[in-house]
Amino acid sequence: MKLKNICIGAFCAAALAGCADKMDYHEYTTYGPDHVFTNFGYTAGFVNNIYSYLDYDFPSTTSLASACDEAEMALTYSDVLDYTNGNWTPLNPKSQWGYYTPIRAVNYFLANARGLTFEDNRYDLDYEEQMNRYRRYQYEVRLLRAYYYFLLVRAYGDIPFTTEVLTEEEANSLTRTPASEVFDFIVSECNSVAEMLPVDYADLENDAAATAPESGRVTRGMALALKARTLLYRASKLFNEQEDASLYHEAAVANLDVINYCNENGIVLGNYSDLWGVNNWNASEMIFVRRYGNTDSPERTNYPIGLENATSGNCPTQTLVDAYEMQDGSEVNPNNPYEGRDPRFAMTIAYNGDEWPNSNTTPLETYVGGRNGSPTPYATPTGYYLKKYLDGTIDISASSSSGGTRHSWITFRLGEFLLNYAEATFKYLGSADATSDELPISAREAVNRIRQRSDVNMPEFPEGMSNTEFWERYKKERMVELAFEGHRFWDVRRWKEGGFDHLDRMVITKNDNGTYTYTVQRKDLVWDDCMYFYPIPDSEIRKNPNLTQNPGWNEFNH
């Protein structure tokens, strides 16, 4: 188990390239608390390294979008296919266990780095400003530790848990703590640190950060957002088998707190198209964004086959396309299935005849035999290519000298919490139209705020929907709004309504008269209910005799 204690041995802190333009990340080697915490620079570097483990899931050859029904990986050699082809096992666990590394670092910091005075720096002109920053570190790292524990508990359920610095022997004897207790810890930490963190670092006075705002640091909004998301997961059927309504009540209230916080601090829904691109980190609805830095990797691994240096990759499925309703509420025209769709469709997905990306001068040909279609190796198997999270202005051809543009991963944004609130309120009050004094916005109204974005303008969900109709349309709305933002893989699991046993593709045939025939084709996927949770890595179970496997993984023969 990788919960080894941090001790006198060398501890290498890797730089977080993603926030280097706004946050001072150092790459350095330290040898113990008597050296690590002797000045502001080393201490800041230690804390910033804890940030470097923040997750992101940009479209790549390992993106979880292609581990569910959101996309299909065109590259047949990609390991992400193991999730759905029967090769996912405790020996090939797709491990999330690495989050114990930053958790261990937080425990070490809290045990060794509180109450410092940095006497050697006391005559520095910015001493008080640096001390103010240092005093916040304990709250920052506690929130980061809570977030990393959330990533672990959503993947594994019951997990080894500690807030202490352990020896290797102690770490490898931990038992699994019930998920409910881990959720309680996360919520408690969020409550404890929220008021100690700033709303915006740019607004701080008498602080070194005020002259160079660090937009990559955790905020009060992130604490509220993590609490709200955690409570929705805890209320969901995967963790709430009896569907205790009181847990949905807690989740609804917490998500309303996030909505109110956003209202109070100028965080508002903007254009859907603002959610990605060079400046998405500064979009009006962002609560917390993981700044990655300049790259063209998402473009190289997802631009359509047929373009120079493009390798294809995460290809949106027909299953996802079917979730996009018609803007006028009509039925889809089978002879022209893309005209009149929800505007988010064309912003997210490149389809046959689309002009994408900017460097492509020829409309896409994703039909069989087309320039960007099968049977060309690694062409889209679904009939579609991805746009969302890609910068269409990037030219990846050999003649281009572009090194890419800034990419930032959305960790928390307002749109998610309107949907979270809608789900929790619907489950608690039992109707899409119901409200209460405590929950004055109905589930239907919360969803409609999403659908009425300025560049979306979809018809509102009507009053009087049956519970079945609302729930099915809500799930599609969530799939559309949060597409490729790292939610679908986890949503289907926490709902526990059945896993990913198939996805749909679109096979497009060009007829002699220039028209097209559209045929939906089903692809079966391997699913077993043990896959609601990740398998505990076999290597960790071998190290720790007290560590048990998640149900079904020992018996599930692939």
C-alpha cells in the first residue's frame, strides 16, 4: 500500500505545469521537516506539490468518456478499452490508489508545519504578507485532502482512511473505513475550512498574493461545492441503498447553498461555448478550475483522421447524440438528423458535413468511404468526432509552429450544481414541480435555468411532467450539459440503474444521388455489477492482509 510515511528519505516534489502562469510551483528535493519548512519558498513548494495531484480528464487515449457510453475510443490499442471489453480486473485495476500520495503529504504537513514563525525571514519587507499566506496553507491542504478522499471513495466505496503520518507497516495493516464515515469526514472538513478560505485571492488585502493573484488555489466556493457534490453522491443509490430521503434533503440544501453563493459573488451562467477554450478558466460560471497550461495534445489525439498529424480518439456516440433534443420540440428528421438540434450538439460534436477544425478546408466526410470515415484505420467508429474541450484554432500540421494553447479543466461550475440541486430536490420532494420554504426553486425550474442559457435557448421543461418523464429527461439533460466533463462515467454508477452494456453508433452511407442513409448500429459492451466500484488493486491486497476486495471482483471471470 502506498501510504508509506514521509520521513528523512528524499521527497521529490514535481512541478505542476498546469498553473505555472499563475501559481509558483517549484521542482526541488527536500530531506525532512528541518529543511523543508525552514523558509517560505520551500514551504510553499511543498504545498503547491499537493495541488499537482488534482485530477483532470481532457480527451486523451485514457479518457473515461470512452469508458462509458459517452464516446468510443477509435484507437483499438488504447488501454481505456479495458473498461468495457472484459480486461478490467484486480490485476489490471485502472488504479486510483495514487491519491494516497497527496493525502500522505497533507498529513505530514499538518503534523510538522503548523505554528512556524520563519525567524530567518522576519525582517523581509513582505514578512507579514507571507505569513498570512502560510497561515492559510493548513486550510488549503485540508480541503485538498478532503477532495482526494472524495475521488477515492467514489471509486472504491469503503477505503483505508487515516489523517495520521504512518509507518509503512502501519499503513499496510489498515482496514477499510465505511464510505459513510469517509463522506462524513469530507463534509466536516468542508464545513471547517470554508470560512477560512477567500472567495477570490485577487480581493485579498495586505497579502503577497494580492499583487499576483493565484487563480489556481482552492477557495470558499470550492469547499461549498465539494460538500454539495459529496452529499449528492452519499444520497445516491450506490451509497444509499434504502434511498433514505433525508440524505437527499441534505444534498438539496447544500447544492442550494452553492447556487446562493454564486449569486452573491457574481458567478453566473454565461454562454455554453465559454466553457472551453483559452480563457475558459475565467468564464463567468466557474467555481474552481484546474489550470493545465499550453498544449495541443487534446487536438492531436482527437482531431479527425484525414487531417495531417491527427490520430482521432474519443468519438462521441449515437447514444450521446440521441440525448440532444430538437430545439423546436419536434421529432428528429431521419433524413437530416442534425438540423435543428439543441445548439449544444453542434458546439460539442463534429458530424458529417461539418466544417471542423479551422485548418480543415473540406467539410467532414464521416460516411463509409469518406475522407474521415471507415475503413481508414482509426477513423471514427461512431460517425462523429469531438469538438468540446478542443481548440479548433490550433493547427497541428507539420508547417505549423504552434505549441498549443492554454487548456483548463473544469472541476466545479455553477451548471453542475443547478443540476445537482434539481436531482436532490426531485428525489426529496417527490415531484419536479414541488417546492418548500427551504427549497424555493423546483427541480424543473433549476433545469430550465440551464436550458435557457443565452446561446442555448431550449424549450423549458413543462409543468405537470410525470416523475418518470422528468427523471428520464433529466438524465439526458445532465448527459448533454456535462458532456466530456468527467461526470457520465460516475453518474451511471451512483444511480445504480444498470451499467454500460452497450452503446450506439451511426453508420452513414452516401447514396449515388448524393443523399445519405443513416443506420444506427449497436455495439455490446462487457458489464458486470461488480463494476459499480473499482477493484482494489491486487498488488495492494497482497501487501495488506486486512484489505478486502470489492464484492464480485474475485468471482468475475473475464
